[in-house]
Amino acid sequence: MHEFSIAMSIIEIAEAEAKKADATAITELVLDIGTLSGIEFQALDTAMEMAVKNTLLENAQIKVNKIQARARCSDCGEEFDIENIFDSCPKCGGLYHELLCGKELQIKSLVVDTPDVQ
Ligand SMILES: [Zn+2]
């Protein structure tokens, strides 16, 4: 499953960050995922649930920030929500556009537990 290997690499990155901060656990993880990133949201949820077992993220609250893909038409400059990379401009029907966002696949933030330093 494609999403499972993505979940594993997300966890790897999050754990590396947490270890830099000497954290004992990750309590919250926020992901930015674009609707054109190629990720199936449901599948990623399921994959994350399985993949966090025995990691610092085991009890973390995982939030997915779904980013609606947006494009700007190269002909008329209209900005619009795009569902498919080959969608044409809803205003002028132009086929060429620049993707503004929607390919995100990254960790936005994470919250960690660190041992009390006395
Ligand atoms: Zn247009």
C-alpha cells in the first residue's frame, strides 16, 4: 500500500525531530496534505493508525489539514478550485494554468512531551 510507506516516512521524520528535542513522546502531529498530492485521505488515516504502533507517536493526536488544490488560469488569470490536474478554467475554458497549491505532503507542526528539566 502506497499510503503505508508514506505513513512510515512521516513517522520517521517526526521521530527524528522529536529526538532532536529530547522528547519522550509526540502528543500531536499536524499534516498538510493537498488534494492533488496523490494521497487517499482515508487510506492514509488507516495506515497512520497501524504505523504508529510502538513509536513515539503511539498516543499522538494526528490531524490532517486537507488543502484544496487551487490553480490560476494562464489565459484570463482566474483563480479556481481544481479537482483534477487536467481541469480547464471555469471562466474561459482555457487549458493552461499554474497550480497554486494542492500538492502538499508535509508535516506542518508537532507537539512533543519532554522530560521535566529540574
Ligand atoms: Zn481562464
